[in-house]
Amino acid sequence: MKKLSFIMGAMIFPFLAGCGNETKEETKVIEKPEINIVDGVLTPEVLESFGRINEAVPSPDGTSIIFTLTYEDIQENKGNSEIYKINADGSDSKRLTVSASSESNIRWIEDGKKIAFLRSDDKLKTPQIFIMNADGTDVKQLSEVKNGIECFEISPDGTKIIYGSPIDDFNKKDEKLFKDLPKTTGRVVNDLMYKHWDEWVTQIPHPFVADFSLEGISNAKDIMEGEPYECPMRPFGGAESFAWSPDNRSVIYVSRKLKGKDYAFSTDSKLYQYELESGKTTCLTPENPGYDTDPKFSPDGSQLAWLSMATAKFESDKKRLMVMDMKSGETRDLTADWDYWPEEISWSPDGKSIWFAGYFEGTEPIFKINVDNCVIDTIATGICDYVGIKPISDDSAVVLRHSMRYPNEICMVSQKEKEVKQLTEVNKDLLSQLKMGDVKKVMVPTTDGKMMTCWVILPPDFDPNKKYPAILYCQGGPQQAVSQFWSYRWNFMIMAANGYVIIAPNRRGLPGFGTEWNRQISGDYGGQNMKDYLAATDYIANEPYVDKNKIAAIGASYGGFSVYWLAGHHDGRFAALISHAGIFNVEAQYLETEEMWFADFDLGGPYWDNSNATAQKTYATSPHKFVNNWTAPILVTVGELDYRILASQGMMAFNAAKMKGLEAEMLVFPDENHWVLKPQNAILWQRVFFNFLDKYLK
């Protein structure tokens, strides 16, 4: 599944001044937690104590960088983000906001003299835009939009703004039906997409263009007024859905202009150009049936770049880097001859090249492509991932870097100097006290004669003469990379700290190894990718330091499906199994999930279509059909707000295991969606996770 982006519940207060001078609030300000680390061990409580850098934005002159940093408070059971500033050479880090609120969507305005941002907390009903001086003083609320603001972009000249704000959905109650029933909780549903991700669809976001000044936001216009469609698209769309033209005369926005059943079965988002003066809207990508996203104008406005998928319904198709000449309308695929794809894009200031990060053989390096000749240079690589690229010159950029051994830190990348300089060390004290496992890359032969990249993570103080229990990690998505990611749920360092060897294969169906490798999994859920898992398990189990009698398989989402499937086919390889939010009954999943395009494409079609060989092959391998082969103890965890893979899938699996007489446990979170986000829930999840593993593997 795609990564989470969300707006927390909001709160707005009048503020007197900036950092250190804001009006006192009743809600607790969440600070960097004090944590006691014993013997260098990474515990669930320590994991929740890491500072989380979410976005970093260089100033217009490139001399300084603002970024958001989040800490969580376990007792308060929540976290909040604050804004910090640092010089571009890494010196003079300063905290700009001190409040119980959360800040996000940070933007420089007034040529770097001021900062605009979204502020939200628990006390106010809706998030709003605030501004402050670049030193954090003179904090001022700028917007009072009734339903709040979810994301925004300000025009280059600073006089206009486009923002996303929820409006009431176009599904209206039948007044006759609901007359005299003020306490009824019933909903009448007459089409698909009545719920999405973790909410019932009662509102949809729309794009508004308004006048912007230091005095406030005015003359707002819904540029999709009367249209029952989303922009930004739920559930993860944000400010990347908007792009202002450098001449301030138009704005590009992304929308999938479909509703109900049509929406549920389509990935057909398109780019639309709205002209401010005439109010005219033009679709720029009318022919493409797949996703078109992330529009970016070149600095002079002559070209528009974006990411595009060619295949309808296939949300994990190859991303193509497209560029359109805005005068002629000519469109080119810059990556047509490159069998990998970018994940995010940014123009260089001279407009001659585009920077991007992209998955490549198990990591996420930084690349740069020449717009004229399509030559691609690798700018920075290593045993790490780079994200959030923001060029400040033609040969340098601010980026975020993380790996399996550390969370995001801000770096400066120089193409000319061939150097990556780390600018922040927000978790240095914490990391210096922890014993972290080593990460090594192993090439595993597959059953069909290929070589598969597999990450092996070793316990701290690893002794090659000892035997360790092991964990096979099954990735979700299903087309989601096993790169050098840092996770606060499926964290390999905490698994290693508990004395486990982790096996993390880049099995079939993952990006970074070419189109054929990525696409193979669609319509073949119980096929070659499962053989890849077993091949990786057998290969690493033969290492002298692995106890082959004490191996577990774990995973979430499609990884959870994988665990259920392996439960019926592992021939005694696994001593324990853990599945979170996994698909157990594929036939039920086809009908239960909300984004039907995914199930329709990846499963091959509906299970009742007996003439569809691909679909029938998929449903024949559904994990629920092989419960008779289950032998290993299993832990199931679910969130009842998960509408992508319903909690009932896990409950069915748990019930089946118990009915079969197996040892089984289940952890249910009534207030979590596809992920486990609340700090105390996260800690409980980790405790249950390791209690279960230790019971059967140690």
C-alpha cells in the first residue's frame, strides 16, 4: 500500500509572538522525550522516542533550510510536529515554533523573509494557514476556512493561493426517509466508494483559488464547483497535486473525475490546467487511462513534467517521466529506454535537467536526467534511500536520507563535488547509545534461474559461531520496494535487537529490478513470488549461524496474505507466523475492498467469471483454501478502521486456526486503520509481536 500522509485534528489559537512568546495553551507541548536505554537495546519505547523529520525546504537563496520535526509522547498517546531552521552548511540549528500544535506544509514566502504553514491540534476543529517571520517571531493566523485547509501552494508572485478544502459530498439524504428520525445512524448507500481507507465518505476535497496577502486569504473560488470529484485525491493526495505556472496565470491540478462504481474501478487521474483570468479548464492528458500525477513546471514555464502510468487499473505500473511542451503540446517520455522509474521529480534551476529518486536494485538513489537527450546520471547512491529532493542550484540539492539503521536526516548533495554532506543529527544521542545490527546484501538464486537481491540483518554483537532464530519478512504492496527503508512498525533493527536474523528478499513483484520483475506478481499471487520467499528462506537457513528449526514468517497487507499462503505451503519451514492486515479469503477481498481497481487488475477479475483463466488461477490459490495444511502457531493483528483489507479477514484466519486446534492469538485495534499509528497502540503491538515470537522461537 502507499505511504501515509494525513492531516491531524486541528486547533487554532491567537498568538502574541513567535518562538518562546506564544500564548500558553492547556494542551501539553510535546518535547524531545527523555528515554533510558539499557545495554544498548532498542525497545518499543525507544523506537517511539526517535525524532522524525518529515519535510525539508531550502530558502529561495539556498542559504537556509526549514524542516518539520516530530516527537511523540507515549503518555499523551500522540505526537506533534514543530518547525526548525538550519543553515545550508549545517550550522546554527534553531527551533522556530513551540506549541502544542502540529505544523506541516511549510513554505517560504516574501523572498524568504516569512514562512507560511499549516497548523493543527486537538482543540480546534479544522487546520488553518499561519505565517511567521523567518526567525519564528510574529506568528499570525491567516485563514479562517470553515472546513479547514488540508494542503496549499502559493503562486510564484505571492499574490494567489490554491488550497484543498473538504466540501460536503454530493450524496444527499432523502428528506422523506429521514423525516422525524434525528437520532438514526443509518446510511442509505446506492453506489460504490461509500467508504475509503478509514472513513465513510461524507466530504470530498476540492481545490480553491484565492487572493493571498500578509493580511489574509480572500475571494476564494472553488475551481471544481458543482463537480462531484476529489482534488486532491483521497486518501494520500496533498500539495503535490498542484503546480503554479511561473507567470502566475494558471495552475495545474490532479483529479480523477469519476464517481461511485466508475471511480472504484479506475486509476484514470488526469492533469487539468485552470486559467485564472478566463476561468477555463483544459484537460492536458485526455488519452492516458492510468495515473497522471505530480505536475511540475520548468522554471521558465515552457515545459511541464509529471509522472504517468500507462496501464488502466494498475496502480503499481512503471512510472514514466513525461514532459510536455506547453506551446506545442508535444509530449515525450524521457524514461522510455530506462527500465526503472522515478518516485518524485524536481527541476534544476536552469531547466535543463530533472532530479529524481527511484528504486534501483534494493536502494533508492538520486538520479538526474537531461531533458534534451534523456541521458541519466547517478548523483548519489549507497546502502540508503534518498527522498524529498529539493534542488538549490544546477548541481546541488537538499535531500532526506535514511536506511535500515537510522531514520531521516537532512543532507546536501553536490554533483560537482561528488559529495553528500549530512546537515542534521537529530537522533545522534539516541543512536550513539544503541547497538544496531549489521545489514548485508546477499544474492539468492531463485527457482527459475535468476538472482534475487536479499537483505540480511544480523543481531547486534553478532557471533558467527552461535545459532540464531530467524524471521522471513514478507513485503506488502504488493509492489512496494524492500529498499533501505526505516519503519516504526516493521523495524528491522528492533527485530535484530531481540536476537533475530532477518531475511528480507526483494521477491518478484517489487520495483527496482525492471518492469518484468515488478509486473510478474499481478495475476499470480500464489506463484513465483512465493517460490522466491521459500528460496530465500532455504538459502539463508543454510548459513551456519541460523537455526533452521526456529524460523518465523511475518508480514502486513500483501505480506499478511503471504503469511497466510505460506501457512498452507511451507512444509514445516516455519515455527511461527505473524500476519497484520492480511488477505485471507481472496474472493471476499475482491468484494470487500474499496479501491476495486486494485483487486480487479491484480487478482485478474471477478471470481465468478469462469471463462477468465487468470482470475480462476488467483482464486484457486486463496490462503483460506489451504487451512487444512496449517500446522504452525499464528498471531493475527487487525485494525477495525481498515477499509482496504477489512478486519474480518484476520478474524476469519484466527477463527480458522482456533477451530483447527492450533495455538493462535489475535490483537484487535478498534481505533486503527491499515497501520498502527497511536503511540501506545504501537508499543502494545511490538510487545505482543515479540512475546509471540519469543514463545515459539526461543
